[in-house]
Amino acid sequence: MDSLTETAVRDEIDRELRLIDDAIALIRAGAAVRVTVANLRLGSSVLEAARARAGLHRLRVTADWTPGDEVCALVVEAGPRDG
């Protein structure tokens, strides 16, 4: 992989994580209870980072994709309530 390609991949990962951050912000603001961030080209690559970011706010992230799809969706939503 040449440096241009590596840069493009890194930029795409950063862009997809910004979309996850925006979804988290919507839920935290009370504007939504669940947000689906769709058509992520690198969703499987950002899944663990997305889960870590959401977990800081007691939210969860699940992946939604069909085998053979080139893109996936990550769903951000409130986790189970304690007690």
C-alpha cells in the first residue's frame, strides 16, 4: 500500500469515526434514542473504536451488515439501564 492509499484510508477511518461521534452526540442531547450510521466502507475497521467511544457514554454500538456487502451500518443506541 503506497502512502497516498494509506493516507486515504486513514482519512476515511477518521471520517467514519466523526460520524459515530455525531451519532453519540445526537443521543446524548436527547434528539434520538438510536442512530444508524449507514454505508460505512470501513465499518468493520472502526467497530472497536466506535464501541469504546460509545461506551464512555453508556451507549452501545452494534454492526449491521449482510455477508457480501461492501459497506455496513453501525447502530448506536442506549445500553441496558442499571437496576
